[in-house]
Amino acid sequence: MTKRLFDPREVDSHVASHGHVASHAELRAMGVSMATITRRIGVGGPWQRLLPGVVLTHRGTPTRRELLLGARAF
């Protein structure tokens, strides 16, 4: 199996068009490793865990829409 390379522009574009919410599965399909996901949702990282397996790609307070999108992705 060939490892897919992570393209930050693709990820940024995808999550922006999906309300800044993405599942781990979506991110993995775009080539983001679990180590990268974990690092980005860790202390000081740019992302946060919205729900188990669901990432919010900013550190601010989630909006109602982002919470609903996260529940749908869950």
C-alpha cells in the first residue's frame, strides 16, 4: 500500500468548506497521520477535539453549527 502524502492546502480547503469540522477518517483519507492529528489537537496545537474521532480546526469556542456538524460526523 502506498502512503499518501499530506497536503496542508488540501486539508485547509476541505475543512473550510465543511465548517471547520472533520472526522479522523476524513483527515486520514487526505493523508494526515494519526500522529499529526494527535499533535495538532494536543496542548498548544491549532486544533481541538470536538467529539471522539472529530476535530475542530480552530481553538475558539465551538459554534452551535460546528457542534451540529460534529455530531453529524460522529
